[in-house]
Amino acid sequence: MYKKHLISLSNFVVLLASLSFLAGCSASDGMITISGSVTLDGEPVQDGSISLMPINGGSMGGGLIENGHYTAKSSPGEMAVQIHAHKMVPKKNPTREEVERGLTEDSVSIIPAVYNRQSELRITVAPDQKNFEFQLTKDGKIPEGMAKM
């Protein structure tokens, strides 16, 4: 159970950095609530985060991914999207101290860099465009209509 919270905590930290602007936002802040699903090779991404960075001005936004679904806040306009998710894997050859401290696993990204650090994902958010389905693949193929413009 503790390890699951570590995964959620790392996603929370990424999300917190991208959502710090939300403090004090009101209904008239111009932000749009978007939602949809995130899959990796057809399987729902269980625990992660989605960050939205404006291409031509606006505010950063984002949200959490839970059980393959997300809800996020976004400025209207073209957005660069970063999707993060991690899993715990056993360490190869942990030190004796790591074993004694129960630190025998590492958190590793399960999402290819083309969807986060080197994101090529793009969406256009508008009042009539609020649902986005991110069908990601381990080989990094950009979903149709979501490529860098």
C-alpha cells in the first residue's frame, strides 16, 4: 500500500508544479474543463498525470489520471500535452542498506518520452472541444490529429 502512495505522490508533485496557478481561480477565469481517457497499447493507464502547456499564450493546466480516465483544466487554444505514469520495479542488486530500509524497488516511467519530456502531442481546446482520447503506444506513435503542427 505504501508503494502505491509513492507512485501517486510522484504524480502529485508533477501535477502540483503545473497547477500552481489554479489558486484563486474562479468560474470566470477562462479555463475549460476537459476530460477523456488515456490508454497505453489498449490498456487503461491506472495512475498518472496530464499537463497542458499553452503554445501561444494562456495558462498551464492539468489533472490526474485514475483508472484510465482524467479530468483537467485548460486554457482555450493549442496545447502541448505531457502524460506521465510510473510503475514500481524491483531493483537489480540492491545494497544491503537498501534491503534493510525496504528500498528494493524503483519507480520507472511507463510512458515513452515522446508523450512527456519530448512531447509531440498537441490538442486544441475550445468550448466545443473538451473530450480527448489519448491512445498511446509503447512505440511512441502519435494518435491521429494530435501531432505537432
